[in-house]
Amino acid sequence: MMSVWLLLVKCVTPDGLIRVMATNLPISQFPTAVFGELYHERWRIEEAFKRLKHRCKLESVSGLTQHALMVDVHAKVVADNLASLVCIGASEAAGLEEKQRTCNRAYAAPCLQRLLPRMVLGLGCLVTLLGKAFELLGANSHRQVPDRKQPRPKNSVKPHPNLAYKG
């Protein structure tokens, strides 16, 4: 059996909150002070996993084999990347400034879900379909409010897809 060693790193935030993180990175190359900075840098990755899990419905797969799972995961990552590219294009087409308004990424996945089959099968002009997607996403932008926090209420239930939906 292979042994794995972990290093526990204690980070204290400016407001006094203590976070303990586990890592297998060597302490000689990554000093403890670096981990406090890395904690805030990982937020974009956490948001990407949230998009894949909830908005792309990563928990529902089309088969029971490992191959089916891998195909579904890769397809959903590609779909999320396409949604990101379409959001960038829609922001530029609508003239949205990054600091003031952004495309609604939660709406990008269902928007592409409706248009992607027609794009892949060549049913309609690709430029027209992309223009329609840009138009829809540009119209569904939201305003960025700096330093706004909306924590979830402590007693609320986390949103998950209905169990009957899971394949």
C-alpha cells in the first residue's frame, strides 16, 4: 500500500478567521505564507466546479460505465467552455463593460443547450445562430456590484436537481 503524507497549514485571515488547509506540496518549495494568498486565488476554480455541477448538471450522467462518465464529463467541460466563449462574444457585441455589466453565465448553458444541436447539425446559418445567442445573452446581462455579499441563509436547503432527473 502506498503511503501519502499531508501537511496541515494554518492560515489566519485579516478578520481573525482561522482556516486549516491540507496539502501534499513540499514545504521547501511552498512556504506557509504562500497558502494564504493561494486560498483567494482558487475562487475562480471553485466557481467553475459550481457551474459544472449545478448548471451543467454534472451529477446526472447518461450511463453507468466509467467510459460513459468520462464522455459526459468531457462533453460538459466543452459545453461550459463554449458557454464562456459565447459570453465573451456577447459582451463584446452588446458593448458591455467588464467592470459594470456581465453576461449571465447561469443563462448561457440553457441558451447554448437549445442552439447547439442546430449548430452541430448545420440546421440554419451558423452566423445567424451565434448572433441570436449573442443577442439573448447581451439582453440578459447583470450589473456588477463591487464588494456585494449575499450569503445563503444558514437554514436553507442547497439547490440540487430532482432525483428523478438523474440518469
